[in-house]
Amino acid sequence: MTQSFPFPSIQVFERLQVTDGLRITAERWRRAHDYHRQRQNLHYQALHQPGLVSGLGVHPSLPPSEVPSKYRDGCWLQIQPGIAIDWAGNPIVVPEVIDFHITTKPSLHPVMVYVVLSYVDPQDLKGLESQEWVRETFRIDEKNTPPTPTEVELCRIHLAPNVSQLTLPEDVFAPGLNQIDLRDRPLAQLRPQRVVHMGEVIRSDDPTATRRSPQLAQFAQSVPALYPAMDVGFGRVGLLELDAVDLPYDVLYLTGEAPFFPSQAEAIALKQYIDQGGVLLVDVPASGATLARSIMDFAQFVGTPLTYLEPPPQLRAVESPNHQHPLRLEPFVFAQFPQIASKPVQVLVGGGIVMVLGDLASAWGLTEGCLLPRETLRSAQEFGINLLNFAHKRRNWTQLLQTPPSYGVQSRQANAQPATTSTLGMATSFAAGQASNSRSEQIEQVLGQI
């Protein structure tokens, strides 16, 4: 995922009302120009992301001749002229070559150093009041923490203890210690229309629950190239960490082989998360029959029984295919679902629960010992984007229809779904592993498709 930048703050603009005879003072002139700058900055922040525009190359250099001898070491960089733009929309112009000295000297362990560029407003500088024209300028800093939204990264260097010489990387895709690393330099670009946050559910009762972590990370990295309107954040979460208002995840990814029997507290938290617009995506492998059965039961308990988007032949007499569901249409159209191991995955949906039979995430990235064709990877990733798009829209629209939590504790409590007696009873019986028999026949038919 690229760095996520905040949206501009909600602030009303004020502009000068011009009338005949208006006296122009320095303060009025400044505020009139600030108005145009603020509008320009708002436009950039709303539609774009900061980064490099051109130039600003970095390479090791010799110390300048006028530098005192105590600073004449091998830790100098030369930064080439170029242009960047920061988060607020301020252009940063470096008109000439800049010599820059890295002063960090690790003693025991390697330290990551970030070289960053930032905009300097002349109004913030002292001693320029008497000048009629002032130049917008910049500053270059080294720091040991990642760049802030107002800073643009030029390079980073993993410094070894007692570093004596900075060097060019032998492989630009894999820089080593004391070598200039350009891999994370941001480019100025359009802001993605949506950033989807995906959380991988951690289960202490099933060591296979994180079996697809590498594929999920690779998928998140691939999404912006396949669908530039979307970016993906990826992390891990436990069910007890769920909070229906503050949880950043639009979709929770759950997989494994063991049945899913959450505790009472976990079941209540998960139901509230789904009620608040979140999506639970369950990816069932061939060895996950008991997981599929328990998810069918859980969906029944929360009142959103799962139904097929494309029923298998033996169920078409009682279930019709759903060709208008957004999972099939947005943003990629799927007449047939992706095929994994020459067999199409099966998709069941009920409210905010989506269950995929067929180990879809195995084709979201490279899997050890399983070299899938490129067409299979692309089809599975595009359907994954449809899943993320569905999850983001469902949660976003649900949140927009509710009173924002910023209105106070009372409003937030009013929005939250209370743990009713029926909910507690559902959670208690489900946590005890009591299966509902009302859909046992359909459950067995589902398991037969894995």
C-alpha cells in the first residue's frame, strides 16, 4: 500500500469583497492572495497525492572543498535539481545542486535514515520583511522516522555501525547497508478514489488461519496497478479487537481448517461489526469442510443465511442465480467465477458475510509448490478487487447513513447495536458449537462443492 494521506479539513473559505474606493492594505492584499492559495491547496489535497515530479537524483559525493576537515568523510550526498509537490499542494523547486551531509553515526546496530524534502513558506522566515520579492524555498533533513505528510522522501539509507563510506547500490532493487535506496520515493499522482482496509483474522485455535498471509500481502501490492482507483491497506486483527465504529478494516479475511466457534464476546463483536457495515470474507480451502459448516451456522444465527450467486446444478430447482449482484459486476464483470485447479470457485453471500469455496487467495499471489497460470492469477485478483469494492461500498454507505460518533458519547451509544437477549443467546449457543439442523441438507450440499 502507498502511504495514506489525510483529506483536507472542512473549513469555509472567506474572500475579500471588492468595492469601489476599497483601501488596499498589506493585510488585505495578503489575505486575498492566501484565499487563492488555499483553494489551490484544497483542490490538490482532494484529488492528488504528494511526491516527486521530476529530477532530484541522489548519489554519493566528495565533501565540498570549503568544509572543515572534521566533516570531511564519506557520508556526503549530492542532490540534483528537480521539482516535487507536498501534501498541501505546495510546489517545491530545487533549482541547483545541493551537497548534503549525513550526520547519523550508529554505534551498535544498523539504523535507517530518511532524507526528506519539505516546503518552506517565506512568511515563516525572519529578516525578509524589507524585501519586495521573496523566494519560496525548501529544506532537506535527515531523520530516523518515516516521512510525515508534509515531507517528500528523496532516499533512505540503512546505515551500518561505524559507517565510513556511502555507496551506490549494486542492485537498485535490493540495496544493502550504506547504499542509497530509492525504492520508496513517492511520485506525485492522482489520489485513489477509495482505500480499502483488509484485516486478516488471527485465530489461536487454528494455526492454519494465517496460511495465506504472503498471498494477501502480494494481492494488496498488486491492486493499484490492476485498478488504479483503489489502494489496499493490510493488517492482522483479533476478533476481540473489533469495534463497530473505530475499526479501520472494511473487510475481515478468515480462513483455516478448524470450525469457527467464537466465544460469546467475539460473536457479539463480530455481529456488531457486520451490522455497522463490515464484511466477513471466508475463504474455504479443500480441507475446510468443518469451517464451511460452522460459517453456514453462524450466518443462520445472525439472520443472514447464505445463498449462492451461481447455484450448482443440483440446487437450481430451488435457487436461482444472481447475475445482478455487485460482486459479479463491479468493477469487473464475471459471467463465470475464477477457476482454481480447473474448478470454478463457489460464492455464497448473506448480508455482510461472503463465503468462497475453493481457496481463492491461493491465486492472489505466488504459492510455494503451485505455479498457477497468469490467467488464473489475474482472474482471481480481479474478483478479489470486486470483493474489496463490495466491502468498501457496503461499509461506507452504512456509515454515511448513521449519526457520526463525533456528536458525542450518547449518539455513539445510540448507534451501537445493543447486545440483546437474543444476541447473547445466539452467541452462547454458537460458542458452544450447537449446530442448527434447519439447513443441514444445504450445508452438506455446500461441502460437496469444496
